[in-house]
Amino acid sequence: MSNDRLETILAAAYACFTRHGMRRTTMDDIAAAAGMSRPAVYQYVRNKNDAYRRLAERLFAETLDRARQAAATGGGELADRLHDVLAAKLELTLTLHRDSPHATELLDASGKLTGDLVEAYTAEMTDLVAGTLADAAGPRARAVADVLVALTRGLEADLTDPDLPRQRLRDGVALLVAGLTSPGDHA
């Protein structure tokens, strides 16, 4: 099966889900947006829930790739690298909110249809943050990473002003990193 066709279907699914919401999107909508017949679309995805899961997998993979690139950036300040890693996660949610009036429904559907994918994505993001923190935080790296990922998830809850969570993420990361380097016992 052609990977290009699957990508076309997933791009069409994204357009339909963001335009109509999960409940109102049909396989006919996805097929029409992909410029394919419905039977042709069914060769690549079983149903709209399968299309949604595959789309979520793709979006999570792309976001993790951006986060890994940010983590791998040599030099620079730790706070900047951590911010860029976590900003990849935040931007995924901001993009969905920008692209769709149905973002709340889509994120709710995400929890129901892709809970296992969300859990794996969050764990991988947390591992990446912990790895980025390893030298500065030592044995506390995982605990600090948990806090930073939780901070980012909390910022995703109110996106009425997209610049506000971006600034709060930068401030929160800077505060936590400053706490890592301040004198005193942090055990």
C-alpha cells in the first residue's frame, strides 16, 4: 500500500475533523477531501476512528521528532533547550485550537480513542525532558521532568490567548532551572 495515499487520507482526515468535529465527520467526507472513493480509503483505514488513531500517531511522532531535535541542540542554555522541547508539545495543542472550533471535542475524543497513545506519548516526552535534565538535576531529573510535563499539560487547558501559555511555559521552565542551580540541599 502506498504511504503517499495514506498521508493524503490522514491530511484529509485532519481537515475534516478540524472543520466538522469528530462526531459530524464521515468516511464520505474524508474520501471526498482526499479525492478518493470511499472503497479506496477503506483499503488504508478501517473507519473514521482508525483514521483518527493513525492521525494521532502521526502528530505525536512529528511532535516528538521536533522535541528530540530541540533536546539535541548542542550548547545553549538548559532553560532554552527545555523550553523548546516542551514548546513542541504545547504547539501541537495550540495548532489544533487555532485550526478548529471543535478542538475541545477532538481532544476529548483523543482521550477516549487514543488514551494508550497519549499515555505513551506523554511518557516518551517525559523521558526526553528527564534526559535533557540529567546533568543539571542528577537523580531528581525524572521528578523535575514530571513537574515540567505537568506544567505544560496544565497550560494546554486555557488557550484563549495563545501567547499567554507560551510565556508561562518560558517563565515556568526558567524558574525550575534556576532552582536547580541555586545553592542548598535539594534532596
